[in-house]
Amino acid sequence: MTDIETDTPPAGVTAERLAALRGLLAEAAPVVVAFSGGVDSSLLAWVANDEVGPRRAHAVTAVSPSLAANERDGARRLAGSWGLHHSEVETDEMQRAAYRLNDADRCAHCKDALMDALAPMARAKQATVILGVNLDDLGDHRPGIAAARRRGARFPLVEAGFTKEAVRAAARWLGLEVWDKPAAPCLASRLPYGTPVSAPVLRTVGRAEEALAGLGYEELRVRHYDELARIEVPPDRLADVVADRAAVVAAVQAAGYRYVTLDLEGLRSGNLNAVLADVATAAAPDAGAAG
């Protein structure tokens, strides 16, 4: 246990939650942690390594065209600096027609590919596969969570009662530099449902976001609509994008887009899922109709 945990935990993090997380990881060990380098999986990997050690906690980064290059580099850097037992594994979701179709179950096909890659590693170690899912994740359209659960994965952050806020507070308290890292879902999440997923498209999105990050916009999404890019940044950065219009347009066009637009509603994580609610509403029986 680290010395820092002897202090009073911050608001949103209780000693009981962290103790519960440690207990769950000790009980589940050995574990294979799906490690993307985001704050959720980072907290999980760090605590697992601290609790049961690198011989019983193996952090694995899934590599595919949907993983941005800077995210892969970040995961490698964190693993090295924290002394994690870390490796990478290539996943084959791009070889699956159902995934490339990009329907509402895309994430389920992706998690199936992830579990196909991690399960043999876990069997060899008689280990449990664990994912960095928190309680807030359960409230959105996340078919990947159900798919991973069906394949035997566990979600210790959920079991220990961690919300996203609690995850960030715990990571900050433990001194993990990623505590305030913006969420970085896979690049395929930038494509509206029904737009086929392809490696060239994902590379285009990745280049555009990396270029904008280089201009200082680290919290953003570039939504892909064929030749048009729809940029989302937090509302308090909208004026900055307009002021940087020439550089922003040049960067996004250099990535491969012809048209560059700015979403005035600002960044909304998972906003492409709104269409699913619209479809469900349209398909529902008229509540006022005679039965």
C-alpha cells in the first residue's frame, strides 16, 4: 500500500471504495488488465500492480487501426514509468464484416475481438480479464460492456462503486498524471452509425485530431462525414477555434477533409448515440393510440 493512502481521501473517494477495489483485485488475481492508458484503465492497472505485483497483474494494450497513435504511445510510456508488466496484442475487429458495418452493435463486435485476444492469455495464467468500466458507463448505450461480461470479464471499478468522478479523484490522490486526461474513445466512435469503418477513414480522423491537438485542442472530437469534418470542442474553446480559423482549417484539410465545420453545441461525448434514441422513439407504438 502506498504512503499517500494514509491521508484523508478527497471528496468522492472513500477509503472503503479503495479498500474494496484492492480486495476485489486481490481476490481476482492473477489478472489481465485491458489497458488503454485512459484514466479508468490506468487506475485499475496501477492499483492492481501495487496490490498484487507485476507477476500477477498483466496490463495489455489492444492495438488496431481504431487506436490513435498518441494513445498507444501514452500507454507504453505509463507502463514503463510505473513498472507494469505490459504487452501489446493486435485485435482483428477490422477483419469482421459485422464490425465494419458500423451498426449499433459495433462496440460489441469490438469487445468480442478484444476478448478473443485476451482470453488465451488469461487461460495460460489462470487469470481473470478485467476492464476499466465505471458506474457512469452503465448509463449509456454500451453493447461492448454486455459482450465483455458474457465472455467472463469483470469490472472491478463498478463492483467497488466508482463513478467517473471518483476514478479521477482517486487517480489524482494517488499522484497518477492521467487523473485529468480527457476521455479518448476509439476512433471508430467518430463515425455516425451506418458509415462503414475502414482503416483509411480511421487514419484520416486520427491525423485530423492529432493536428488539432498540436494546436492546443487536446479535448476534442472530429466527427467524420465523408469529405466533411465536424469539430467538437468544449463550449469555452469555441471562440478559440474561430480565432484560429485559418490554422484549424489548414490542419484538418491537410488530414484529408475538404470541408471543415465547427459544432456550436460543443463537445458531447457519445452524442452520436442520440440517433439510437430517435430510432427507438419512432419505432415505439403510439402511446395515445387505442389498444
